Amino acid sequence: MLKQTIALLVVVIAACIFITCKQANGHHTESHVLVSKYARPLTNIHFDYSAERMQRGKYLVNGVLRCFHCHAEADTTKAGWPPMEDRLGSGRLLFKTDSTHLYAPNISPDKETGAGNWTDDMFARALRNGIGHDGRALIAMPWWIYTDLSNEDLASVVVYLRSIPAIKNTIPPRLLSVQEEKALQNEPRDTNVKSVPQPDTSTVLAKGRYLVTIGECEGCHTAWYKRNPGFFGGGNVIANDDTDSVIVSANISPDITGIGAWDDETFIRIMRKGKGGILHHSMPWREFGNISDSDLKAILAALKTLTPVEHRIANGLKPTLCPICGEKHGYGDQNKRKPLVPVAFNANLYPRYVGSYDDPKHDATMIISTKDKKLWISVKELEGSPAMELIPIADDKFKADSFPSAVKFVKNNSGKATALIMYDLTTDTLLRTN
């Protein structure tokens, strides 16, 4: 899950750069398509059709992957805004201002206006590398979500998408400023051909963790922008029209203020009915309602293993400033920040932890440094972001006030740290490289 975390944090910084470019460049825009500096060459990979792949792909696309939440017009007359059945894959406008137009492309098999001429690897590269069929870097496509999609599930998705009805629907090119477009094409992407074996889903918990990962529950249900109290702790603004109808994502950690008291029946009912239809359409509950009961139970089981985050959220109430996430939301001022309580620790030992901790699997590096007899953590990929002080909370275990996870150091016999453990949906071990 760490790579999704880093990718989402990068998006936050990119959004700030995006706004800065807007302010500096006004409305000077262009729709000229450039080619990403990091576009990997296409391969001749082909995904053979099978009934099993067809069935699996249909289940994934219309369920946990919710592809048509973006790539279809929504029926805004119905609760939850489900995708229109006769417009599946046709694409739509996602975001528009005077100077910025963003679209989800037509991915139906139409040869003139859709994906009918795309190769299988064009689909795969878009899903796993964030590179479009024409080589451009994609901006609205959450490609980092699908890097953990197994090879077989990826093949199933492509097989199914080729089977849906072709819809003739011309999607205009996106519109960005010259500077924004060039910056996007220079944004680093993985240039490798991804290969992800089928994960072990033999247990309920293992299956749930895989589904939570590819469903990207963490992305919406973590407060990334102002203050991060913890993974899955809610507080991410998903709708705000500058009125009292501010909507933030729910706390889905196993704390009592989150889903700690939920049972299988409650969770399934909410996914199927959207709290009686009042759940905001930004939460794709109409698509998640297509997930089987057994898979929904597995998802809940996985969520119940997370680190609890105390964070009360009540959308529908008048929004007030929340000290936990830094946003305004219902019940916000009822939350109280609890300061980290440090344990006694010998600061002279801090140099033993200093170094870079790298996990190639997740494309991330944590930098541990020491200054003023304090220990600090920063993310290498987020160059320029401030380091956060790590407070000792247990033996070799530390927590930063706005860092989403506690960290624990693994030491060798001489007392020097050799690895760093982070706690997310799974336990991630980052090996020390220097």
C-alpha cells in the first residue's frame, strides 16, 4: 500500500504546482498532445479470450474497480448516480473551467472514437504506467491504483472491455496550459513492463487486503491535504460547494468513531443501499454494491485489522474546523488532538537510525535524519516537503504528529538499524541502503 500512499502524496504536491501554474500563466492554454518522457515502448502482448476471463473482468470492472464511474455518463436522477447502462465505456467530461478541460476517454470498442484500435498493451500501459495509447502521460487516470492488479485480473479486464457494445462518442482532447502539459510529460513514471503474479487469496483476510488495495479505499478515506491523522481515518474533502454541504470521506478505520462497531450485515447494507440512498455519489456505492457478499465480508475483515484512528465525522451537520484533519466537516470541533506521549529514549542513539530506507517493490524511500538531538523523517520522492519529527512512543518505535503511520526500526546485533517497518494495510519493511 505504500506506493499508493506516495503516489497520492505526489498528487497533492502536483495539485499545488498546478494551481501555481494557473496563477502564473492565466488562461494561456493549448490542447497539443506531447509524448511522455517516461513512455515505455509497447509490446505485442495479447490476452486470449476465455469465459472465465470474461466473467471475472465483468465482475471487476463493474464492481471494485468501478471503471464506469468515470468512463460513462452518470444517471443523476438516481441515488448514487449510477452509470447509464447504455453509455458504458463511452467516456465523459470530468472537470472543466475556462482554462482546463479534463475528460475520461471513450474506452468502448468503437474504432473511430473509442478504443477499438487499441492493442492489449495500450490498455495495460494505461492501467499500470499511466501512459495513454498515444504515449502521453495521463492526468485524471488513477493508474497507481492498478499497479497491484494481478496479471490475470488485468487480462480479464481487457477481455471484458473488448466485449462491451461499441459507442460512437467523440471525446475532445484535454485542455491544459503549455507549462502544465510539459510538466506532466516530464513527470516520472515507471518505465518497466509490470508483471504481478496472482496474489494469495486463500484466506478471507488475504482476499480482503487485495480487494482493498485494488479498490483504493485508502485514497479517498485518508486525509492527505492538511493534516494526516492516519491511514483510512477519513477527512478527505470529496465535495465542497462553499456552503454547509461540505462532504468529507468517512473514517473507515476500526476505531469506535469509524467502523469499529460495524458487523458484516451493516457493511453489506451500506454498500448495497448507500445508507438509504443518502450516501454521496462520490462514494461509488452503486458500483461497490455489485461486489459479492463474500468479498464484501473479506473487505471488512481487512479493514478491521488496521490501526484505529480516533476521528469523528458526521456529514450533514454544519461543518466546523476539525483539529484532527485540518478540514471543516460535520462534528469537526468535537474532535480533540491528543499529543503524542514520548517515552524516555537516549538521543545519543539516534545516529544509529540515520540513513535511507528503500523498498524497491513500492518505489519509495524514507530519509531518516537527526538534528538538535531529535529524529526526523521525510520522503525522498517529495523533495522540498518538510521533515517531520519522530517521537519515541515505545522501544524502537516512533510516530510523527502528521505522518500516517508509526514506524519501528529493526536493529542488528551491534545496535545499528537495518530496516524500517511501517504499518498500513500490511506491514511494509523498508531495507536500509546506507
